[in-house]
Amino acid sequence: MKFYVKLDVLTAAPSVLILKSGLRICSNGAARTNIPIIQDYAYYEVKLQNYGGSWGIGLCTVNTLLDSIQSLTNDSSCWILRNDMKIWSRGHVIGQLKQSVEEGDVIGVIYDKGKLRFTINGDTAHVYSEQTEQIPLFIDSTGEVLYPVLGVEDGTVLDVAFTANSFNYLPLSVEGFGEIKFQKEVTF
């Protein structure tokens, strides 16, 4: 039996639909992955398959309430980029992207030892906080493990890629970035 990273139907909001073997989310609600990010550097991609309503993508902890995009936005253990291109946590905007997106675009989510970055169609998305460029965005998960999280509402459909062979764009050309792994690699 082959194990792979996918959206977790067991912890997802009851009203959300998880399709395509755990790689598509639609309807209303949110879902996190079946495993946390255990390595220092990780990357995943989300394609805006049908951009009919609201969406949110980012990182959360195991305790994040997955009922709705609003619950992700308000949660103190979640950092979420929403369709308004604002990055939210604890009910407050903590950053904003100047770029806009449309149906068919691919958003990359980069986790780098407590830092969060985004790409749009393979290009770095610059995060601004009160008109000051702030790359990357620092997040404090107080030592808790983080999970990729996606939320949708009102007809939006998102497809997610967690493995290198399914990425549309390669992660940053920095050593160590890549797909989310099931086990941490130890080098001697």
C-alpha cells in the first residue's frame, strides 16, 4: 500500500467535499492534510480550478477549527491567504499580496523554518505589511506542527499538488525545498 499526502476527509469540515483521491476540495468548509509538515522546508501548490466564490490557503495546526474560511481567518493557529489577497491570522490582516489571481492560476505555498512565502504561477509573490515589503512573513506556531490547509465557499474548486511529479512549477531554487514528506530524512 502506497501512502501519500492528501486532504484528510476524517478531519475536514462536514460540509466540504474532498474529491480526486484527496487532491480536490469544493463545496463549503476547510480541510487540512493527513500528515503535518515534518521537514524544515516544504512546498505545495494550489490551482484555482473554478474561482466562483471565496477561498483560503495556508498553514494551520492540529487544533484549527475547519468549519469555514472565516474560522480559518479568525484562528490564532492558522495563517491563511484569502481570495482578497490578504494574509490573515487571529482575525487580523498580517500581510497582503499586490498581485491578483484568476481562474487557472497556481499559487505555491512555501514553508521555510517558521517563514511563510507564496508564489503565483512560479513567480515570487511579494508580501506587504502597511506598504512595507516583508518577504518572508514570519509565523509563530509556538512549537506546534503545521499542516497545509485549504478552504472554499460558494462554488470555488481548488486542486492541490503535494508531490514533485505533480507540481506545475518547481519550488524555489534553494536546496531542501520540495514536496511534503512522510518521514524526515536524516543525513550523516
